[in-house]
Amino acid sequence: EGGDLGGALPLLRRTLEVSRGSLGDRHPSTLTSVNNLGLVLKKGGELEEAEQLYREALAARRDVLGASHEDTLNSTFNLAGLLKAKGDIAGAEPL
């Protein structure tokens, strides 16, 4: 179930790099790549880097897609779950 996180990370990083270069930082597909990299980093225990990516995806998705869009809500859920995993319940509440 854990899969090959070590093998996935370089591929996801490269995908994000290419997406940023070709589509831009705020394109919905780029933001999906940001979110996906965050998911794998979280699973691998890299919570600080995952949190940065989740926050980036959430802020951009709110601006680009709106607060009630499904992808924005997904980013909110991911960040809240990560903050809970870190024991930062107070940080998750305002989301």
C-alpha cells in the first residue's frame, strides 16, 4: 500500500518542474502537481515540505478556482489533515 515513495518523489518533482515551466505556477494542472507532491511527501514523513506545498496549493486554488471549488476543498482537507498529524489542531481550525 505504501508503494515506492522513493521512486515516486523524483518523478513528481520533475512533473511539477515541467508543469511550472510550461503552464505557470497558478495553472490548475500545476496546482494538482503541487498537491500530489505534497501527498507523497506527507506519506514519507516530510511534513514541513508537504505543509509548504499544501499551503501553496490552497492559496492559489482559492484565488484561481474560488473557495468552494472541489479542488480547493480538497487542498483544505489535505492541509487540515497534515496539521492534525503534526498535533497543530489550533492551526487547522481556521481552515
